[in-house]
Amino acid sequence: MKYDPKKHHRRSIRLKGYDYSRPGAYFITLVTQDRACLFGEVVDGEMRLNAWGKIARQCWFDIPVHFPHAALDAFVVMPNHIHGVIIIVDGRGTACRAPTLEQFGKPVAGSIPTIIRSYKSAVAKRINEHRGTPGAPVWQRNYFEHIIRNSDELHRIREYITNNPLQWALDRENLDVVRATHASPL
């Protein structure tokens, strides 16, 4: 389908004007469609991956194979979302370059949006092949990203990711928590 600005006017949640192919560390969160618990379960504070969770984990670890300038840091697969840190290293041999801005229909090679789009597509394709549901949605539209600005912030995010299974009973992505929070009093 050709891009039509009258139809395709989804508001971007990315930082306006920021070059997401720029070297740096990025904290990423992806959530499954309707927060469905597709990837396994948390038992006694430990994530136990099912076959689909193992697909999500393996595709994450394959990112540097497809994007050699992307290094991986802390990562966790949860029942209905993933958290991870991707570090873009400057492998282009350029010390200074003009910003490359992502636009609808014009992906920027090696940018965070391109990496995430590729990851989500690979996971969805493999899970749908596994369960026999070609084209069924696996992920929510879009994703959360945060540009990590310093080593203290990186350390806090690493701890958050590592401890995420221990915090599942309080996690806002946990549908049981959401239902309990919004339950009406008797």
C-alpha cells in the first residue's frame, strides 16, 4: 500500500528529530497483543519460558547477527512483554555524520526502529508458523524506548530488567494486577 498522509497519520512516540541510528544505549519494551501471556509464566520469581518464549529469546540474541553494529546488554522475556537494552556502536567508520531521520515508509538502515521492526516481524513469523496462525498479531503496535543517558541510568535499568520476574506480582503489564487495580468494590 502506498503511503497516503490523509490515511497514514499515526502519531509517533519517538523523540522528534532524534537520530535513532546514533551510537548509544536504548532501553526497549515490547508488549504482546492484548497483553496475552504468550511466552510462559513466572513461578517463584523465575521466568519459565515456553516454546514461544524461547523463540522471542532466540530472535533477540540473533539481533547482532543481522545488525552487526548492535550489541546486546540486559534482557528478559516476561509472560507478555520483553525488556532489553540495545547498544548501537558506531561501526560505520564515520566520526561525524548528518542525522538520519526515520519517516513512515522510509526506514533507516540500522536504526532502533528498523531493528525493532525486524525483531517483532521475526518473532511473529516464527510463532505463527509454530502455532499455525499465519498473519495473526503477536505484538501490540509500536513499542516503548528510552535513550539511556549515563552509566548510573544504565545500571538502574539493568537492575530493573534483572529483577523484573521477581516483581511480576506488581507489574503493570500483568493482567491480574490490572484487573485487581480496576476491580469495582462490592
